[in-house]
Amino acid sequence: MNVYTTEKIRNVVILGHGGAGKTSLVEAMANLAGITNRLGKIDDGNTISDYDKEEQKRKFSISTSVVPIEWNGTKINILDTPGYFDFVGEVEEAVSAAASAIIVVNGKAGIEVGTIKAWELCEEYNIPRMIYVSNMDADNASFKQVLENLTEKYGKKIAPFHFPIRENEKFVGYVNVVSEAAQRWTDKGNAQECEIPEYSKENLELYRESLMEAVAETSEDFMDRYFGGETFSDAEIRSALRVSVCDGTIVPITMGSNTLCQGVYTLLDDIIKYLPSPEGRSFVGINLKTSEVFEANYDFTKPKSAVIFKTIVDPFIGKYSLIKVASGILKTDDLIYNEDKNVEEKLNKLYVLRGNKPIEVKELHAGDIGAIAKLTAARTGDTLSTKATTIRFPKLKISTPYTYMRYRPKNKADIDKISQALQKMMHEDLTLKNVNDTENRQTLLYGMGDQHLDIVASKLLNEYKVEIELAQPKVAYRETIKKKSDVESKYKKQSGGHGQYGHVKMRFEPSGDLESTYVFEQEVVGGAVPKNYFPAVEKGIQESVLKGPMAAYPVVGVKAVLYDGSYHPVDSSEMAFKTAAVQAFKKGFMEAGPVLLEPIASLKVTVPDKYTGDVMGDLNKRRGRVLGMNPTAGGKQVIEADIPMASLYGYCTVLRSMTGGSGMYEYEFTRYEQAPSDVQEKEVEARKDKLNNEAE
């Protein structure tokens, strides 16, 4: 592949709802650019970007892939992203590396939740975008309806650059609004100029007028000329439109058919004409040598630096760090320094990845996207620079995973293998977390949704040859007491020779502090229990609170007071007093009004206005207490509630189902509260076998 300078590069992320046609669009682009000689199909599992076995099996994208395309002397780095919400981390990585976006909208389905989320991501990252309406060859596709809905939602900035010519419900050509010319598809799939149909002229006049208004608003001179009745030249129009597209005041909308490669040629042309190169785009970090701001801004004349925006760890193709060059020119044999990991190493080879195919290149200019194989200790988000000018860029902002499940190895001998495999997968997927919950004796997998975790389990089996079982996680309940008790416990054992003797009288009551497990005090007078046995009594309490007498959950908030007892000068021992204390604790705890405490989370659910009633009704069913609602941008509400952690299991799937995928939530543990009696009874009954069984 040729080397491209910054102004000849376009980094374009393809966004949209799952099934909108993103991967098939990339396939059509690759075919037109001569990368492939036939169109790959998702159903056949032979597309460039969906190369992973899980993607081929499930017939949708799971991870972001890069497909560089050479078109009219320009390199277009296409970043094909998943549309399903479980893989939002992949999308966020891709958007961070892109300078512009194409939002794909299905001409049959119209605006979907994924369309809106794609738009919001572009707003968040402040990148210009185009909208491409796919499936225009389908009988029930409606470009006009999509255009009206987008205009209603986002205003006059939605500007059609092309619109379809349909005859007898068939997509036969298109009208170019900018050049006021029409093209009709030939039998061979090419386009040739034709007369603009009469029924299209009204729409052309309407769309053209809105475009000219947008052009006029780019300068005072243009505004004066526009109101003076002057016309603009094609060059002036295109130049003004490029400015408006790049600053986001205009969002072009175009259309086509991916499977017939119709409309894709003009889309590739428009990417080069209207979307920005990385050149001059703001991107800043810190020069750690001088502690000054380093304005990389994709300037090839500045010291070399790059960011790892994605990591691929594949058992078959190995490890690749996908980089975006932020400044300078990276070359083979360069010495690069990873400040995050304090590692300097020599670059033997530079690549660009086309799907899973590495293509060797000699150098990468500022703004370009490439890959480096087997970088030592490198992780997504790390900055690469030189020791002479050490740079650090801000870390990527990746969504937090809130869905979690307990997992167990099918074969206990695979524990280490599973841990190593998950470690590799977490390098690749920043929204995956492996947590060892020692307190509840369980290992947890955190992800963005149930489907995400299901795919992780499937990958472990198919790629790493280890199998796990996913199950509902245990809830971290606690036990405490609400009343006072006064008990006596005597441990006496005689079996020839020295016996065992320990005798304690103890009071138990709430300590008032649920943050700590227990408080131990002694009020023994007259040496009824010698001081040297006090630590043994406390040790008995210390062991007892690990596994409560009611349901074998950890105990919190208990005050234990040793106030009397007796001892034997020969038979008493630390072990005897410890055992007596354990017995006293069990008895005293159960006589002091034992209760089960459940963990409570502070929950925030962000949903469009129309779903607030459904969501609040569901939260009430889950024993949630709605605390209030706060309006937020885009006609949404943030519902705040306190909810038992036990009620959050499966909430991700329910919320998406209830809101069509538009609802989002986050939570954090806040405190413990007494569980209702029905919950307590159910847990006590379920945990009967745990009381006498130390090993779960």
C-alpha cells in the first residue's frame, strides 16, 4: 500500500443500528476500490470486516475492524463498528480515532435507537457526519420518510445531496442536488446521465433552495449575493458546503444499495470532497519533559507521537496494537517509548490492517491509522512517543460495564487457563472485567449485557478450548442483630489427663456501626476470667462473624461484651475459651433479634420521556424507591432510585426491552438496609445447608 500524507487521509467511522447495513456498505466500498473481486456476504461469513468466528457464526459485528481503501489518490481508513449495544466499547474506541462519521440508516426501518445513539456519539466527540440511507433497492424503502423524520428530529442541518429516482417501486437512479443532474443505472450497474424526471423537479427545487441558504450563510459576501439574486458556481458551492459539513452546520444525506453497489461510488467521492482530513484537527497532550501542553494536531513536522486506540489479541493472528499517529512520521526502525509502561523498543515493522490481513508499510504520517505487532506490555489508551520528547495523551473514555454474572470452570483443572485467556480478552475488550469476589467465594464476569457475556463464554470455548458455566451471582447479604441478649456458655470436656474448660458470660447488642463487623469489650472483675484468655474469647468472636448463625452470611454491627465466667487452673486453655465464645456467639446472636441486611444501590436510569412511566412502574415491582427525576438533554429524563442489588439481576435486558434499547443505567453500592421478612425467610431457608458446610 502507498504512503499517504496527512491531507490525503480520511478517517471515517461507520455507525448505525444493528442490521442497518454497515458491514455490507464497507464490503461494497472495498469491491468498488478493487480490493475484492466479488461482494462478500454476511450470511456467507466471507466479508472483510467480520472475520472473527463468532461474528461469522452470529452474523453480526462484534468488534471494530479497519478497512483502508485507496480512492482517487486518497486513503480512506474505514472503521466498521458493531451496531449492537453490548459492544459500545468497540464503537467508542473507533470514534476516538475517527475524524468524521457516516451514520447508516436502513431505508426500510428508518430512524432506530442505534441511529440516535450514533448521532449522540458524534455530538459528544464533536465530529462531522454524513447520513447514508441503505437498502434503497427494497420495495418498501422510503428515502423521503427517513429525510422527513431526520429533519423533524435534527432540524434544517439535514441536507440531501442526492435523492433517489424510483419507477414502479424500483430504485433506478438518483438526482445530484449540488450539480442539478440525474444519473440512471445501466444494465451493467454503472450510472449514466439522464434527464431529471418531472416528478423529481419539485423535490430538487426544494432541496436545492435549502442548500443554497446554507451556502449563503457561510460568509457575508455570499449572503449579499444570495439576496441579490446571484447564483453561485459549482466550485463555490462545493467549497462552502465543505466548510459547513466540516463544522457540523450541515449534515449531508445520501442513499444507495449496498448489495447492488449503487450510490456507493458517489458516497466515496463525497467522503473525499466534503469530509475533513485529520490535518489541523485539535489533539493535545502533555509534554512530560517540560510539563507544557503539547499540541500534536496531526502535524507531521512535530515530534512523533501516537495513541493505541484498540488492541487485537487473537489466538490465530497474534497481538496487534492499532495506532493513530498524532504527530510526526512513524517509520520502521524507529525507537518508540511507551511512558505508561516505561518501555522503549525498536519498531521492526509497521502495518496497516485490512480486516485481519496485515499489510506492511514503510511509514505512517500524522493522522494515519496503522498497527504494530507484539508491542511489549502495550495496552489500549497508551501513548507512544520518544524518550527525547515524551508525550502523554488523555486516556480513552470507555463505558463502564454494569451487567455481571457468576462463572465457574466446567473443569477445575482449567482455572489457570481461564484466567490467562480472560486476561488476553480484557486487553482487547476494555468493557470486560474479571472480578474475584473472595467475600462471597465467587468469580464474576462484568460486561455490557447478557449477550456480551454469552459471547465471552463462547470465545473461551472455541478459541481457548476452556469452558465456563455462567450463573446468577450470589448477593452479598449481611447479618446483624436488633435487640440485646445475655447468654452463658460453658465448654467442658474430660478425656483422661488434662481436660478442656472454658466458661463465659456475655452480652450481645447492636454496635450502631454497620461499617465494622464487631466491637469486643470486657468488663470482667475479680479475675473470674484471667486476662490471658481475653484474646482467645475475641478470637472466637472474630471467627464467628465470618459466617453468621442465621444464614451463613458475614456478620456486621455487633457489640460483644465479656463480663463474667470462670476457669479451671489446670484444664482451662485458650482453645477452650475460644470454643466457649463461639458457642456463646451463636446462642447470643440468635436471641438478639437477628435480621438479614441487603445491599442497596443508588441507581440512575436515563430514558426518553415517553418511557418514564414504564420504567418507574418496573422499579416499584423490583422494590426500588424512586427518589426523583431530572430532565436532561435530548428530551430525556434521569430517574434516580434506591434499589436492592438483588433486584438488578437481568435489569439490562429488561430495560432495553422496555425502551427499545434507548434506556441506559448506572449504579453504585451505597449502604445496607434490613431485608423484608419474606426475603429473609427465603434466604434463611435456601442457606440451611450452608450453616454446617464451610466449603461452598
